[in-house]
Amino acid sequence: MTETIDVKPETEHELVLARIIAAPREKIFRAWTDPEILKQWFVPKPWTIARAELDVRPGGKSLIVMRDPEGNEYPNPGVFLDVVENKKIVTTDAYTDAWTPAAKPFMTMILTLEDAGEGKTRYIARALHWSAEDVAAHEKMGFHEGWGQCAEQLEEVAARL
Amino acid sequence: MTETIDVKPETEHELVLARIIAAPREKIFRAWTDPEILKQWFVPKPWTIARAELDVRPGGKSLIVMRDPEGNEYPNPGVFLDVVENKKIVTTDAYTDAWTPAAKPFMTMILTLEDAGEGKTRYIARALHWSAEDVAAHEKMGFHEGWGQCAEQLEEVAARL
């Protein structure tokens, strides 16, 4: 089980998921950047990831296709804005590739990984939005529950790496 | 005088300014990235640039403050998304720094510079928007006249470098 920690938003329309995860940050970074590993934890079960393509570098494109239990697929295209190995990943859905504007810029995700001692990681995932409406919608969609469940799944997967 | 060339938009909500400019691309790149030079041409006269701060690298912040003839100032914060020396500059106003969402993501600018022979440059500035409303508003604000006048001013400034 991950341990919830208290971390405040730093920007106006932000949601934060902050946990201590029982895995070193190198393994967590790998679970975020290797498509085959990401598929094992990136959506709350029983949803699955049908497809993941990750060009992990600033300006690199990502495409993650989520699949619901009925088999409907939901593509999530985006672009990496910043990548610092084992430390930081920034992505946004505001572009579908570098630099084609998406139909609707919804959020930017800033993930930071810090050593927390004893092989654990201080894991902070921030979702930054462009509007009050979007941050409220994201919270209502179940941000905390969904990203929280994924953090648990991530911890399990990382433990096996 | 610059020479207008016919270049089509590549994305849905895009405006394009395309010119042959009588200056080599190294000088044009310098005029875009050196704040003191940029101040000399970046707004149509009689407007002026009161202040320019340019951290020219992917993720670097830019702040350009425009001043109208009455002395009112208009700050334009943004972030560089991609920079290839003497060839390409990509910026957006969707972030005020890396990676704080702006109040309103309006556009992404992709500038490409190619050799056109005889010391001239094929200069293509694309303004990409997230919505039909924004691209229409930008055109109505005088995109073609404004960016066109700036291209002329840029050519004059680059000739003196």
C-alpha cells in the first residue's frame, strides 16, 4: 500500500496526487516510460490499455489508448514537454504531436520522483488545467480515486521489476 | 522589401506569413533571439517593445512587453517549446513559464528559416490556434498586416547586423 502525503497545489487550477511508493524512482520511471510496463498499471482495473506508444523526450509524441470492459477504446494523444531521467516527466494533451494543437487543451501533468529513503519514492503527480471548469470536471471525473488506484497498481508492478 | 510567397496552412486553425527576406538565416535567428535586436522590429511602429527577456531553449521563458504610442504596456509571457539554431523557433502563450498554464492559451508560433540562395531566407511563420474562434479573431486583429509589417522591419534591422 502506498502512503498518502500532504502536498498542496502550486498553481491555480491544479489537482495533486502525492504518495510514498515502496519502489525506487528508477523503477517507477521505467514503469512510466516503457510501454509494455505502463500497460500493466496506467488505468484503474478492469479497464485496460489497448495500445501505448511513447517517444520519451521533449517534443516526443505519446499515444495511450484506454479500453473499457465493453471493449470501447479511448485514444489519448499527447506530447512530452520535459523529461529528466528518473526524476521528472511533463506531458500535455494540448498538442497531438509537436506542435499540432489538440481539439481541446485539457491538462498538463508534472510528475516528480524523489528519494524517500529505504528504497522508497516521494511520488508527486500534479494535474494543471487552463480553467476552473476543467479542474472541477477532472475532480468530479474521479481524479483522486482514479490516480490513487493507479498509484497502487504502479507500486505492485514496480515491485516485480 | 520582402517578397511574399505562397505557403498554405498545415493545420486546421492556422495563419501563415511566408516571405523571402533579404538576409541570411543566421542574422534573422539573431534578430529573434537577442532581446536588444528583437526590440527594434518586433511590433509594428509606432508601437515599441518596452522590455524583452528571452531564455532561448526548450522550456525557457519569454516575456515581451509591448507599448502603445500612449505609453500603455501589454505584457506577453510565453515559453519556448523548441529551438534549433538558425533554423527553427517554436513558442507558445499557453504557458507563462514551464509549465504554468496561462489564463488563456491562444496560439503556438512555429518559425522556420531556410536558405533561399543569394544570402536570402525563406521565412515561414505559422500561428496555430486551438479554436476556430481564436484564428478568426487573430485574423481580424490584423495578423497579416501586423506580421507583414514586422517582417519588413526585421529585414531592415537584419541588413544592419
